[in-house]
Amino acid sequence: MRSAVLELLRAPRVTATLSTTGAGLVAIAFTVQQVIGWPGYIAAFVLLSLLLLASLLARRDELDWHWAILPISLVAYLAWLGLSVFWSDYQRVTLSSLGYLLLVTFTGVFIALSRDTIQIIRSFGDVFRALLVVSIALETLSGIIFDAPLAVLNIRAALANGGPISGLVADRNQLGLVAAIAVVTFAIEWRTRSITRAVALASLALAAGTLVFTRSPVVVIVTVVLLLAGGVLYGIRRLPAERRQLAQYAVLAVLAIGAVVTWIFRAPIIGLFNATGELEFRLVLWQEVLQVVPVHWLEGWGWSGIWNATVPPYAGLTPTMGRSHDSALNAVVDLWLQVGVVGIVLFLAVVGLAFTRSWLLAGRRRSVVHTWPALVLVALVVVSVAESSILTEFGWLLLTICCVKASSELSWRRALSPIAPTAGDTGANHLPQP
């Protein structure tokens, strides 16, 4: 009996199923929470985590633990969040929020350690297709067929008027982010022939249509930056190896010039993307948050992740301008409030190292699959200016996967190891998985 259970947990299809289930559960966290409540959602998540742990333990001799160890920057950031419980004025909230974050982190670590990059892309491709199809179906039922809001899921029956739509993720900006990353995922699936041409075209049309109907200025910026980043990566990858480093320096110079130009023309740019008052709303919110930040500017008030409106200082920060929100709608501002300047520095180290490694791998490696982590991080970083989604739930899951994957494939610890990697090593665990 025991050997049969171990064989089942080692099975490639079980690993694939657990990875896809984990990604899907975090992706539709809002919907699950609304339908069965937080206790039911956490119970399901704990059960899934136990299965993930059992699978890792059953396959512990097969995984390349020498390379697949957690990045020090990620461990340091999580440790600082954990330490914040000692000075938090809402210790119960901090403990529960930290526990939830660790569940999401463990899911991301499991996916990164157990799956090759192409397998991760295929898992997320399936999750994105299901999420977008169901989202559009519900929006169609609510906005066209029944013409009535679906309040429990925050669906406002706006599809007939051209949007905005939010689908299964409660917010149009989050749905737009999912759709933007889905476009990248579906395109890579098509390039690698992981899916048929018909499925690829249908998937891309679905994601593009979702992007349009979100009517999100934030997502417009994310999409434009993603297209530019994708074009830059495509150009770099086509250059001879000896010219790529010079090209990387040229990209940095262009980014610096672009930042200066953006600052000079900030007024018309702000006017362009403030048509619906989104920026004004955020500026007011940020000003309110920054008024309470100086009280604990170094260490923060204590980790909360998603804001809890029942405890200070969050009780006095919601709602703003008549609109409810559960974050500061800016990752840096949110971190400054919750874990202080120290937390910001540690988080920037996590993102900076993950992005640098992923970008270098995308430029060096022959396979197009290595562009996925870099482009996903581009999307997460850009959207973090107007949303805090990179800090929790699905955004944090993606960041964890990209961080662990990049570290395992391009790490200073690996370079200093006396065990030399093989010529064909790509940082994968080399398990025969589907």
C-alpha cells in the first residue's frame, strides 16, 4: 500500500495536475473566497499544500536539491515579514497573513522545483484559458443575457456597454494583467508547438478581447511596455553572442532616456491616462497612506498583505473618495506602510535579482521559453506602480516561480560549486514529465 501511494505521488501526471491545480486555485482566489468563504478557501489550500509536500518528499531523491535551493534574497524578505509580528499592533492579522503568504510561496516553490519552464508555461496556459473562458461566459450571462449584476463576484453587467469587465478576479486591472500575461503565454505555447494553431489563435483572440473589454488605462501601459520588451528581447536574441552585451547597454541607455522624456512630458501623459479619474484616486490614497508612514518609517506597522479594514491604520484609510480598496494600489507605498524601508530594500533585491537573471537567461538561451519569466516580471513590475498585486496571491505566486527558477539556473552559488553542471543543463530537474 505504501509503495503504491509513493509511486502515485511520483507520477509525472500527478505532479502536473498538482502544479496546475495550485496555480489555478491562487488565480481564482477571489472567486473561491466569495463562494465558500475564507475558512473553506484556506482549508482547500492547506489540503493542497499537504499534497504538494507529500509529492516533494516522495520525489526527494529525484530532485536536484543542490541547485534548487531558495534564493537568499527571497528568504531574507520573508524573514523580515516574519519578524514584523514582534512589533505589529495587529499580531493576529500579521500571523494569519504571513501564513497565507507562505502557503502561496510554497506552491510557487513546488511548481518551480518540479516543472521545467515549458511545463510551467503549459500549466499556466491551461489555467489562463479556463479563467478567461469562464470570465467571459459569466460576463456574457450577466451583461447580455440576464442584464443583471452578479454582485457576489463583483460583475457589474457592463459587457453590453463595452465594459469594464472583471471576470473571476474582482477587478478589471487584475483581469487585464492576467490577460496580458496570457498573451505572452499563448504566444510561446504556439512558438513551441505545445498547442495547435487553431487553439493558439483562439486563445490569443480570447486574451486580446479580454484586454479590450477591461477598459483599463493601467493595462494599456502594461501591454505597451510588454510589446516593447518583447521586441527588444527578440532583437537581442537574434544578435551574435559577442554583440549582445553591447546591445544590453544600449537598452539601458534607451531606458534612461525614456525615463527623462517621460518626466519632462509627465503632464500630458498624466492627462492621457487620467480620463476616468484613476490617477487622481490613487494620488489621494497615496497621500493618505504617506501621512501615517512616518510613525514607523523604518520597520513598518507590520505585515498585513491584503488590508484588514478592522484594524488601524487601515481602518482609517478605507474607503477613499467613496471607493473601497484593499491595498495602497502601489507596491512600494504598500511596503513602506507595512514593513518599512527595510522591507522595501529587501523586496527590491528580490525583484531586481530575479529580473536581472531572467533577462540575461532570455538573451542567452536559445529556446524561446526562457523569455516567459522575463516578460512576466516586466508585466508585474509595471503594474506594481498602480497595483499592489505583486505582493500577494497570484502576483506573488508568479514572482516566486520566476525568482526560484532564475536563481536555480543562474546562481552565484552554482558558479562556485565544485560540481560542474553538464553542457546541456538548463536548471531543470530532468524528470520525464508530460
